[in-house]
Amino acid sequence: MDVSLLEVLRCPFCGTQLDLVENEALVREGSEIRWGVLGCQCCAFPVIDGIPVLVADEPTRAAMHAMEAGRTGEALASMLGLDAAAADRLWTLFEGHTVTYREALEIISPDAEGTYFVYRFSDPTFVLAESLVRAIGADRRRTTRVIDLCGGSGHLTRVLSELSDRPVVVADVYYWKLWLAQRFTAPGCAPICCDANHPLPFTREAFSLVVLSDAFPYIWHKRLLAGEMMRLASDRGTILMPHLHSSLGFNFSAGMTLTPAAYRDLLGPARPWLFRDSDLLNDILGHTAIDLSRGVTPEQAGDEPSVTLLASRDPQVFRQHRLADPGGVTGELRVNPLYRVEQHGGQATLTLAFPTPEYEEEFGGVRRYLPDTLTLEAEVGGRLEPSQFGAAYTDLRRRRVLLDTPARYF
């Protein structure tokens, strides 16, 4: 945690400023706080391995006490939800300095959610959210702060980081997701562990762009969170909520859904617009422009499974945004892991292979842009370069056959 983040942090309960406690637990590396305690006028919160944990519960208090007693390994394992055996396996992987995101995830989250995260970069909900963020974020002032609320392990945070000159704040209630984000998915981000069912631990109008993707239906205190998002957005700030599950349509893992009208009314003071996700995805897969000048009424949304909500006082947001071709590679160019690869000399045959039947049932929509089979005139083992794919490169990137992934992701 960079000490400059204290400018915008506030206690989620009493609202007072958080200050760094000078005690034996404090470990600083220049302006970075690796371990320590933040105090306000009502309580104290730990900074565990660089991540402030602004949650008041027994596991967090126990981790803080372990840290203050010098048992930092115990404190970290506790926050990651690991028993002693799992923690030892994870530390052993990191000792080799070659551990990947996928390997760490298999220890921390060996379940369906872990599978979802591994293949996140090409699922349809991410394609939608990434395209919206790139379209809208390109117009935001790069020097202002942006936040990825309920941002998980930082996949969308990574995209936001490419559009901002300041560290992107990523907030989530699950510490382990943030820990993976800062190590693998979005290095340089500013992770904050907090609960979106409570007041958010930030000052008023702290952000020019507030993004909450694919998570709002799982929040119980929706009215509170909607008010908090409007409080955090600056005077000309933008609130973007892609992929809101509608109670009028079918969704896998639907959560606690509302109607499109109810979502709109929660953000009413911000004058939000609604869009059908199917319309937006059709625009995106057309590879030309995404049209944010044609919102729909709740009635027009009908039984659409999901909608996107966009609120802004900046009229320039509500227009057609040209979709740029994929740019340079910021991480590592890789073949989408949904493909099984067979190499025959200078040719590679790719066959779509879903990790589980459940994943295929929920995310089978990738077939709209990922072909079941294809042949590449290239060697695809080892480090890849755009030049290997010639004129086909741009289309392969657009269709997510080739992915620009963080270093040491797979």
C-alpha cells in the first residue's frame, strides 16, 4: 500500500481519517507499507502484506494480533484462508520464483470459481466489460483515480491500469483475490479489502470512473451500495455497471436479482441509462463501434437476461465509440487455454476443449467468436510474437484465439 492512498481512505464505520500507527509491526519500503496498522477514531485495521484490510471481524482481528506478535506468515495464511499444509505448498511454489497465477489459484481456490478466473480473459461477460471500459476509459482524464469495485483478482483492473497514470484501486471483500491481483494479474494496482455491503472506505468524489462489473446482484445491501457509488463519483464522474442479471430472464448463478427498472431507480439521481447486453455484444463482435447513444427503457429490455447500466454527467459518454484494433502486447502473447494444441511441424491444430461441462453450459457463448477448430501456420510453443501470425494476427486477437495475458499467468 502506498502511503499516498491515505489521502482518499476513510474508516467505513465512523468516517474519520485513517492514520498509520507507529509500532513494532510497521514494515515500510520507501513509500510502500508492507505490514502495519491503520487507526481511526473507532478501531484499528491491519495492513497485511501490502493490502489494507478494512473489515471488522474476528478473522481480521486474529490476523492483526498474529502480525503484531511477529507471526506474519501465520497472519498471511489466515487471510488467504489456508491451513498449514496448504500454506506450506504455496510458500514452496513461491520459493522457486516461477510460480504461475494458475498454480497459486489451484491451491487457494481449487473449485469452480478458480476455474472461472483462469479462463476469465475470454468469457463473454469479460469481453463485454473490457470493451466498455476501453471505450469509456479512453475519454477519462488519465491523471484521476479510478476504482474497480468487487474487482476479484484484478482481470478488469489490468485493463483499467492501461488507461490510467495512477494506480487503479481494486476493492473486494475476499483478501485472497486481491493478493493474487497485486502479484500476478494487475501488478501496481492499489488493492483494498473491504465489504461492499457496508459503507465504502473512501472520501467523497474520489474517483472519475467507478466500475462494478458482474457483481452487484450478489450484494444484499444494494440500496446502500448504489448510494455509495454515487458518492464516490466525482462531479463529472462516470459509473459503469456491466452485466446486471435481470430477474426477468435466466442467468446462471443469478444471485439476488432485480428488474432493469429497479436497477435504474437505485441510481436515479445519477440519471442512468440502460443497455441490453445482447445489443452491446453484437456491436463489439462487429469490430467497429460500440453504440452508447441508444439506451433502452426497462420495458424495451424485456426478458433480456442481463443489462448494463451507465451513469454520467458527461454527455460525451453517450455516443458511438470506435473500437480500436488490439494494440501491442503488454504481457505475454498466448494461445487461449480453452484450446487443446497439437503441433505438426510448422502447423498447429487448435481444438476447443472446455474445462468442465458446467463451464461449457454457462460460457458456451464463446463459440460466437472462438471457432471449434482451426489451424495456425505457426509454432505456438514458447514465447509468441505477433509477427509469427502475419496478417491473421489482428483477427486472432479480436476473436480471443490469441490472448495478451499477464506474465506468469498460465
